Amino acid sequence: MDLAILQKLNQARRERFAVILVTDTASGAVRLVVEKDGYDGDPLREELAARFRSGASGSVVTPSGESTFFTVQLPPPRLVIIGAVHISQALAPMAKIAGFDMTIIDPRTAFATPERFPDVPLLAEWPDVALPKVGLDAFTGLAVVTHDPKIDDYALAESLRANCFYVGALGSRKTHGKRLERLRALGIDDTQLARIHAPIGLPIQAQSPAEIAVAVLAEVIVSLRSRGRQAREAAA
Amino acid sequence: MTAQTVAGADLDVLATAEAWRKAGRDVAIATVVETWGSAPRPVGSHLVVDGEGNFEGSVSGGCVEGAVVGEAIDVIAAGKAKMLEFGVADETAWRVGLSCGGRIRVYVEKLA
């Protein structure tokens, strides 16, 4: 491998882009595929797409008997919750166990207290101040759970613009209908709006805040693991 | 997620490889490309080795690193990549076998 390829790989990693190093182990030839640059013309695109989703490194033997090794490097997934509410108190430790780097944002200082959220990064600020510090991207999921448009709307719009792998919003269908109207007024188109998961969470008949947290986390996980599939199917 | 944490740690190893090469050191990168049975480190794990035998990272949690470092120094000298295999079924089991009973295949390449 050339130092130039390794430098590109390390830079992509620092910038939180998904990359795959493709090595022909017989010839020693190495090349780098950066997900955001696209790979539609790549002869291995099916294999690459599956591995960008699963994150699994591994070998493939082609029909001609050549062995190709894929080193997959995905950024660690993050989850941002807007709203330091009861559901978030249950979701924070669960998401952490499931491997997500969590951040909770809520400008209401009565909600966003370290007593209620031990061991979780907590920003008691408005989303327009806090989100630029967090830096939304395709490996970040975001859920809004405050029920307050003043707090939720900006974060929702930003998460759609940043192509977050998951965008969820708590609230009834009626609440969500009004929310969609407000977001349209902010210039978000219908394709983008359709990416919002609302009502939030997989339908598991959740009742308690902890059960709703399970439903949300499951929805976040399925979105992470099917990441990019819908977009590619729509384009095909 | 453990896998992601491990991947993150591995990337530090790749950052080390870049830093060492930029500092003018000869560098080889070893990568676990296949595992069978209970292997201690997952596919994609890296070990970086320099020409003096200094290393960072791991491909087996300590079982066969010594042997991989030796082979990596040869790869640095020869400039040609090499595929290594370790396991209890190997005739060298007593020297560099995996105590867990698994087998691993490790690809070693020079960083040019």
C-alpha cells in the first residue's frame, strides 16, 4: 500500500466519512473507495454497498479465483436527542449500551440537569447553538422529543439537511401534520420530509417512557443497518 | 458497539502507521483477513510494525504477534506482501499457536 492511500484513508476517518480499502491479496494492489464520492461505476458495487451497510470487513473470492479483501471503516454512530425528558432518561443508558455516542440537548435548564442525566454529554442550550458544536452527519441520528416547535423544528430541519441516517419526531399524527406544514415553510421538500419517522419508534405497543425508548432505539438501529439502501433503490 | 470501538482503535493503529512512515521509518501493516473458530481478534484488525521490530496494535491478542513481527521485518526487506496462517493444526503450534484453538490468516504488506 502507498502512503498516499493511507493518508486519504486516515483523513476520511477524521472527517467521519465511510471508506473501504480494497486489497487484491495476490497482486498486492490496493485502492480506496470513499462512500460519499459514489461508486456506481465500480464493478464491485454490490459487494461494496453491502459492506458499507454492515460495516463488516472480510474476503471475497471471485469466480476467477482471485481473493479480494475489504477493510471497512465506518465512523462510530452517534445519537442526538433534543429534549431532556423522561423518555430520554431511559434512552440514554440503553443507547450507550448499544454502542451509540449520545448527546442530549435541551435549553430548558430545569430539564437538562446532570442529576437527571449522569454519564451523558448534556448541552443546556438552544439547538441552533448546540448543533454546530455536535456537527451532524450521515452517521448521526437525531430524535426530537420536546413537543415544543420552538425547540424541535430547527433541529429537525438541520438533521434533514445534514442527511442524518435517522430522524425521528415524537408526537401524534395530528401534531406531525402541523409540523410538516411548518417545515415546508422553512424550505424542506416532501422527499426530505418523508424521511422523518413519526410517530416515533417501531410499533411495539410501547406505553411507558422506557418502552418508548426501546421502540425508538430499535428504529434507530434498523435505520443505521439499512442506511443508504432506500436512497439507492429510489435512484434505480 | 464493541466492533465499532475495535474499529476505532484500529484506526489509531493506521494513524500510527502514517506517522511512522512520514517520520522516515520503514513500515509494514499486518491485517487479519480471515478467522476460523474462536479467534481473539476480528477480521480487519491491524498490527503495524517498523524495521526495528517496534509494533502497535494486535492481530491475536498476543499469541502470534512475535511471529508476525518477524515476518513483517522480512516483508519490509523484500518489499513483497505475504499471507500468513496460524492455528493449532499448524506444525509450529507449540511455538506460535493460538491457545484458543482458532485459526487466523494474516496479510502482511509494506507501506511504500
